[in-house]
Amino acid sequence: MSQPLTIWSNYTFPPAADSIIRKGIAPHRLLMAANMGASNLSSTPADDSIYQADIILGQPDPDALLKADRVKWVHLTSAGYDRYDRPDLRQAFASRGAVLTNSSAVYEDPCAQHVFSMMMAVARQLPQSVATQLDDRSWPINQRRIDSVLLTHQTALILSFGAIAQRLVQFLTPFEMKIFALRRKPHGDEKVQIIGEADLPKVLLQADHVINVLPGGPSTRHFMNAERFGLMKPSAVFYNIGRGSTVDQAALLAALNKKRLRYAYLDVTEPEPLPPDHPLWSNPRCSITPHTAGGAIDEFERLAQHFLSNLRKFTAAEKLANRVI
């Protein structure tokens, strides 16, 4: 493309990342929205300037995209894209030859490392030892030792098999675990055993670890419900780094209280922030992090570089990374 393009953005980058973008987009024009956002979790109201855009960077209003006929490429600053995964938007994008990409390449490593660290921590009883240090500072050596487990040769079930799950599998491979992954449309080149939803009951019965990386949306709401928690082994651990809406939290809490699960680790909840008086906070079988799995000290700089890499591909008419629509 020889003509300069207009890149519209409604995402507030910190100064260092903002500078990377402004220098890297030349000779193209950056047009900032009147209503700026600072979160990947919500869109901001669109303004008329969006209709001047050839490219969008950030978290645009989905309804405004239906009318933004000039836009050829939307790049999200998040890995999640469920609010854009709509039949009307897919049809509109297809009719005008537009594409939508996300930033899953930026978040696959931190998210995978985050859940892997919690798998190790729970296996080695670290949350319990931290609680003891903050409480009576006793020395329950015998109980802690016999409660500790090894990941080696255990069974893991990963719900969804995108970039984060595939990176996590690389971390788990040295432990010689048996790994299953739920994927609606298998690609055929997966290095783990892929299952469909019909196979879930028998795999849930086997799994020592159930790792939820499901996106949000109507089709996944309360995917993990009382029936599915009821199938898990009492020694199993549940992890959620997908979306809070995919879990029936009342059912999860009941399973924890009845000791139907060994432990739960949640990085996402419904709602967010989780109210301070919510019983999951005080449940001794649950650890919560405040939607920080994707965080890293250089997160925003990496977001900027990922966009610029795709911009170079876009202007060269090459295949874009992380295309989802």
C-alpha cells in the first residue's frame, strides 16, 4: 500500500509504548478517539472519527464497526474477543474483506506461566504454608509433606486449545503428564489428545487438573457447572484463566465446601472485581489473583511491537498474526 493510512485508536498506552507506536507507524497517521479507554476488558463509546479509519487499534465499540465501512483491519489489544464474535460482525467483515486480529501472542507466555506457577504452588502446598506464616506460625511438617504431590505422570484436561494452552503444554511436557484438550474443531496437528464435548464426562473423571481457558460468550456461559464439578475427583484441582462467566461460581463454591475438589485457583471471576465479602475470598481451598495472568513488566511495549509487526504485514499484503475473524 503506497498511500498513508489512518489508524484510529481508543486505547491509552503508557508513554513508553505510546512513543513506540507513534514512531513505528510512519508514514501513517494516528487518530486518537475522543473517548479513550485504559482497559482491555471493556469498550468505550465510539465517536464520529472512527469512520475516518482504515485501521483500528484498541477496543472499539462493536456496533460502530458495523457502520465503519472504510475499516479494513481491526487489531485488538486483548487476547479475548468474545464481544466481537457475532454473526452480524462476521458477515459485515466478510462482505468488505476486513479482518480482525487479537493480541494472543502477547499474552500466551504470561498466562501460561501464571497457571503453571499455580499448579506448582498448589502441588507443593505453598498457599497453605503462606497461610500458616500469616496465622499461627506453626510447623505442620508431617501433614504438609504427605499433602504435597508431584505433577509427574498426572493427568491434565485443558478446556480450549488456543495459544495459551499450547504454550502451557510446553511447560508441562517434561513432567510426562497425560494431557487432554477440549477443542471443537481439531486441526489434526495437536501434540495432545483432543476431545469433544461428548468425551468430557469420562475425562473429567480421570483429570488431576482441569484448566479452563475458555473465552466468554453465550455458548460458554457456566460451562463448568454443578454436574461437571461433580464428575471431578476429590483430589483434583480446578484453574480458571479464561473468563469468569464460564464458571458457575455457586456450584464451584459448593464443591469446595463439600470437599469435592482439592483446590481452586481463579484469575478471573464474575463479577470483576470480586466483592470483598464474597465467600470465595475466605474459602481455604481457593486462591484468587485479580485478573493478572496476562500481566508482565513490558506488557504494553510488547502490545505495541505486536501491532507494528502486524502493520508491516498488512501493508505488505501478508498473512496477519493472530487473525480471529
